[in-house]
Amino acid sequence: MRHTGRKAALLLLLMATLFQGCYSFSGGSVPSHLKTIAVPVFQDRSRAGVAQFRAELTRRLTEKIESQSPLRMTPSRATADCLLEGTIVSFSDEPSQLSSTTERALTNRITISVAALMQDRVKKIVVFERTFTGFADYPVGSFTAQQDAISRSLEMIATDMLDGIVSDWQ
């Protein structure tokens, strides 16, 4: 009986080793000619007075780029191989679930949208230009939960942008 368990474990280990390299992103990866990226602090044109989120979103994104991509951050737009610019274009905090008895909101939804433009400055091409949206619900009346929903929304946007950076190459 002990030999059967060992054989099964060995077979599973062998299968895991064989299939380890089978998955890949469909869009490719960062081209080898790109080594550095500049990400200026995002702008805020949301008309909601959320300028404090600009630096937070930029920080989250740059940390992801540094830890999960081959690109190195550079403060210089002029010498960067690629440039990612972004603008917060909308911020909303609206009811998402109403009580059936009182018709008052039970939960609100934070929704943040960011327009982003990524340029390959070596080949002088636009890699992507699109809007990324993050959202999260929270119980009405809780400031802490609201701030957590904002944080989760920004994290969703930063993650989606990183995916665009590492996978949108032709």
C-alpha cells in the first residue's frame, strides 16, 4: 500500500514537471528592446476632487512593474524606452444595493476609471490607449469600508494595467 502512494506521488510530480511550461500569455511579453519605463504621477480630471488617489495609484502601479516585469523604473521621460501616462477620468460612489423595505441603500459601489496611454518610444508606436476601471462595494455608513473599497478599486486598476503592459505586445 505504501508503494502505491509513492508511485502516485511520483507520477503527479512527473506530470507537474512535464506540464510546467505549457501555459503562456497569448499577447506575448515585453519586447527585449525595452529596458526602462517612466510612469509620471497620474492626472485627475474626475471633477470629484480625488487628487489624493493619483499618487496612490501611481505608487501601486510602479511597485507592480518593478516586482512583476522586466522593466526598470526611470524618472526621466526623455530617456525612458517606454512611457505610461494616465488620467483619472471618473470617480463615483453610488448606491449598489437597496433595501426592499426602506428603499435606502445597503451598499454603495466605488467606481474609478483611468484613461491610459502606453508608448514604445524606441519604435515610436502606441502599445495601448484605453480606459481601465476598478470597482468595489462597501456597506453604507462605514468610512473604513469606503476607504477599503477605494483601495481595492485602485488595486484592480493597477493589476489590469500591469497585465496590459506585459501582454499587449504584437
